[in-house]
Amino acid sequence: MTSEPRITPRTLKGFRDYLPETMIPRERLIDTARRVYRGYGFSPIDTPALEYLEILAGKGGEESDKQLYKFQDHGERWVGLRFDLTVPFARFAAQHIAELGTPLKRYHIATVWRGENTQRGRYREFMQCDFDTIGTRSAAADVETALVIHDLFRAIGFEAFTIHVNNRMVLAGLLERLALADRAVPILRALDKLPKVGPAGVTDEMMAAGASNDQANEVLRLAAIAGDNDDVLRQLGPLVAGSETGVEGVSRLAEMLAAVRAAGVAPERIKLDVAIARGLDYYTGTVFETFLDALPGIGSVCSGGRYDNLAELFTKQELPGVGASLGLDRLLAAMEELGMIEKVSTPAPVLLTFFDPARLHEYLRLAAALRAAGLGVEFFPEPKKLGQQLKYADRRGFRVALVAGESEFEAGVVQVKNLGTGQREDVPLEPDAKSVIAAVEKILAT
């Protein structure tokens, strides 16, 4: 009789365990992101999970500061868990740019922490897959950011997605014209909440930040501009007339849209959306948010933008940057809802069954031959009945079972079973297992 456990096994709210059937597609997404980023010349880096609190605090805005996990370490230093990968990258660039040079293109795939309210696809511990270019103000780097996002989603397997793009200079230009430039941060932070709280909620928050009702309505009028990209560009001009910043922002947006079209991005995949501002305070120019056409309610699954002043907090050298981040866990939640996640809990597609301990070495040689040919093979560790081993194979999601009992070894064959169709065939067992390898590869190719 077993006693009750002394400690109840449980996870903190907003945190989660990843079972194999969740972790396998997660790792596939990471591998895809890594491949796309490398294809554009981005190099990998890593930074500590903990930073001095002064590195993190005040960089993302009031909301980010509220969500920071912070504490005093054993040396009584105030430290914090990183809430994103961009701020640590700005610190990293300022610290190492002399040896690395500019432009510096990096990708960083790592865990971040935010003590925010949990919701669908959003956790307090989650992984970001960032890529950034730092050390250049060139519009080409902004365009390339859009192209990476586009190629990333196509590589993952999406065709119906939309990259929403805006430029904070347009919004800043309007605020200049409205004499609200000194209140830009809280007003843009309020505008970013438009999908969540609606126009009335945004108006209230803008007025609390010092805008009049008429001024708030003017900002919302800008955000409500609709139509195709060319229509929106035409409507923006009069709203920012008289502001050099706003006019330049409209010009940069026009350049961006023309460039991505020239690079082969379908017009329906990129949308000029003047309502997006991005909630983090460090953005200064182009901003991006990416939505799945089949599931827009889950929110942006890849976001980012240009931040020209962030690294200057850590160095006298100008280090303007631009980049974006794939929200890995939110995207996985969306893919699961859309039925795009294959429920398997093994990375190896082939199960080699085990019946005769006296022939252990022969089983191991067969498994080794298949692995040498590039096939993933799991060898069942105990000589159990076939039904038990096939039940295990079905539960874990194997695609092929190799059955070799006493009768098969005596006949010099291996039974190759397609677990998807139930079809089976006896294949000659040669010393190099060439025929078995060919039979397995044929099944896996379908």
C-alpha cells in the first residue's frame, strides 16, 4: 500500500509543462525559424536570463515594468528576468559592437518571462524567436524584416496570413500637428489597445493622458482609415501635412510597400494598417504585426519594428535597429486549433519490435543499419507480446513497425508493417538491411 505524496505535483499559474506531443512540433518550428533566419545571414547569439534590473526597467514602458519578475539576488543586487529579447540585445550590442562591427545581424531563440494575465495562447513563461539588424538606418533592413516574416510563415506551411505594417513616424507626425508630441508615449500606448478596449476605451485613456476629446477623435480618425494600400497612402497625406516627421513616415511606408512587391510578396499578404502602434515604448519607425487569416482573434503571431534609440541608453555610439519576433507558443496554439499539429510523441518514425533476447545483437545490428541510412528507429526494450508492442507504437504515433520474431529470423525476413494502412510485407533481411531500408523509405515517402 502506497502512502500519499508529501508534495502535490503542480505547475505555477501561467507556466506549463511540455509533453513530447507538444514539444516535438515546437522544436520543428524552432528548426524552421533557425533555417529561415540563417538563410538571410542572421547569426545566433545568447544572453543570460537574468539582467541587472536597470538594464530592463523603463525600456518597454509602464506595463512591461509591472510585468517584470524582479528580486534581489544573494549579493543583494536587484535583478530581473528578461521580458523580451530586444532589450538584452541592445545591451549586448553596446557591450560587444567594437569586436563584432556593424551592421550586426543576429537571431536569438530563448525563453522570456512576463507576469501578465494568462489567456488563449499566452503564458507567463514563453519562447521568442527573434531576428534583428542593428547598426543601420537603411530602409533595406526594414524591407528585409518584412521579407523574413513572409518567408518564415510560408516555410512553416501558411499561405493565408497578413503582415500588417505601419510607421510610428506617421503617428508622431499627426501628434505634432495636434500639439500632442509631448504626450506621444501614453497616447500611442492607448491606441495600441484599440482591438481590446474599443474606441471609447481608447478615447478615455487618451483624455486621461491630456488629449482633448477632439484630439482623441482625430487620432482615431487616422486609425480608422481603410481601403487598399494605395488608398490608405493617399488618405494619410492630408492628415500629416505640415509635419516633416509625418511626411517622411508616409514616404517610408510607400517605399516599403513598393519594395516588398518588387521582391515577390503577393499584395494580399501585406496590409498598411495605421491603427497599429505596438505597445512597447522603444519603437520609433516601421512596426509589424502578423495575423493568421483563418484565426485573427488569437492576435499577432509575429511582431516587431524599428528602434533607433534603444541601444543609445547603453552606449554613446548610434546603434539603430530593426527586427521582429515569432511568438512561438501563441503560434503553436493557433496551429493546434487549425488542426495543423500532428499528435505524435516520438521523433522516430520506426519501431523495431523485440521478441528473442538471444538475438539481441541481431536486433541492434538491424537498428544500427537503419539509423546509418538516416532513419529514426526506436528499439522496444522488452520482449513482450506483439499486441502490446503495437499498442505502444499506436499510442506514440510511429508510422512503421518492424517485426522480427523467431519465424522471421529463420526465414531470413523482416515483416515491415505500415501502421497507417495496416498493410504488411515480408522483406529479405540482408547483412546491410538494404531491402528493409528501401521498404521503410517507401512508406515514409507517402
